[in-house]
Amino acid sequence: MTSPTPAAGVPPSGGLPRHFLDLDQVEGETLTGILDLSRRLKAGGAETVLGRARPLEGRVLALIFEKNSTRTRVSFEVAMRQLGGDVLVMDASTSQIDRGETMADTARVLSRYVDAIMFRTREPERLAEMVAHATVPVINGLTDVAHPCQLMADVMTLQEHKGDDLSRRVVAWSGDGNNVANTWVKAAARFGFELRLACPEELRVDPDVVGWARASGARVVEGTDPEALVDGVDCVVTDTWVSMGDEEREVANRHNLLRRYQVNEALMARAAPDALFMHCLPAHRGEEVTDAVIDGPRSAVWDEAENRLHAQKGILAWCLGA
């Protein structure tokens, strides 16, 4: 009896699979290489870049959603199919996850069926349990503390508009210090731009994340005055005031805290004349951003959304060794 062929995501030597979990868990040089591959795939296609039109043919990606998604789901599905692979989509309500099957057991079973797993969930502990028991690559599609796939697309977009070398660029975040803000902090450490965080004191970015970034050499400035921190920057970024899944919580106080952090024409006027506006979407128009900004000439949100597709291709190719 012959030994079973190892899952495609596992190195033939039996080494650990290549997970993509957060920007602080992947070296900066590797992240730069993934983005370089993403740009080349966007420009030339897989056959030109990788020598094969369908480099992931025969590979299957499982997409598990415990939080709803538009861009993450569509970009991963399309990316995998354009690279020649296949996908299966699961959500908690239509699987045994909703009936209490553990992430450990789910990971063990799926690792026998598929070549990689993308998991989108609220609790980072559930992602950690998945990773601890999976023998194929696991990709973090979002947790309440991190959104690394989004930031790969964001950095790719920033580089397309401002050049590959971001060391002299300044980005300002205005709003809630949420999971996306956390990941912008880690991106500042990995890609070398200065990051200014304008957040209410009650909703500031996780101090441990900021501390890690500064210890890694990142230039991160914190404050509560959005007008001062946006002054002269190359890019202004924000996100929703109420995270998806938190809609039933008491939100009036959050809106009161964040009202002055709205990205509107007056705030954008304080940035550099050619400054970009970025938002990971979906946007609550009239709350964290006005129509005039998100639909205006300096908005890069549609480039940013498109680049989820191309960044996902680079991540998948890296995880699966293509």
C-alpha cells in the first residue's frame, strides 16, 4: 500500500504549511515579494508571470465564513478560479460548525479534503484553534483584531499611486481604532511609511500593537485631533464607526465620540493636494465619510477594492507554493 500524497499546501519535506495570518507574522521582505507577484499577475496574467496559465489547477480552497462578506468572498473565489483552482464555500449555519463542532475537528477534517483554508471569523482564538490543527495553509480572512488581506490590497493601492518606496509617505487614520487600524499599524512597520492615528482616547488602537510596531522601528504618531494629524499627509484612511456584527450594541455614544473624525471635504483639504482617500468598504455614507469624498477625484476606494483580487492571487500563490 502506497503512502497518501501530502496535501498540496504542505511542503513535500513534511514541514509546516505556509499560513498567512497577520502582517507581524510574515517578514517584510516576504510581504514585499507577495505584493510584487500580485502586481505582476495583475499586469501580465499567470501564464506570463508563473509560466502556467493555471498554476493552481487541481487545488481546492475552502472558504469558511462566520461573518458575512462581499469583497473577501468574491475576490478569493475569483482569484482561485483565475489561477486554475477550485473553491468550496461554507458558513456556520449550513455546516456542523453551527451545531458546535470544534474548530480543531473542522480543521482536521478539511485538511484531508482541501489544499488551503480561508477563515473569516470574529474571535482570533477560533482562528488560532484552526491553525493549531490544520495541516494545510490557513489564511486569515478577518478577525476582530486583524484584517491582513485587506492591508495587502491597501498597500498595493498606495504603491500604485505613490510609488513602491513608501518610506517618505505619510498616512493618517481618522476614526475608530479597530481591526483595520491595528493592521495599518503593522503595515507601517513592514513597509516603512509614517502612520498618524487620530482616534478618540476611548477608541484608540491597541497599545500592544502600537508598542510592537514602534519596537520594530515604525514611525507611529497617536493623537485625538484629526485636523492636526491629517495636515499634509499623502493618504487619509477610515472605516465604519460600528463594526459588522456589532449593530445591535449600543452605538449612540460611539457616534458621538467619532463625529469629529468624519472624513469630509474640510478634513481632506488639510491633507496634501494630491492625497488619496482610502476605505476598506462597506462604507456608511454620511457617517465616517461623506459622498463628496468617497465619490470624489482623490478617492482610491475602487482601485483598493479591485486590488483585493490581485493581492489574494499573490497570497494564494505564496501559500500554495505556486
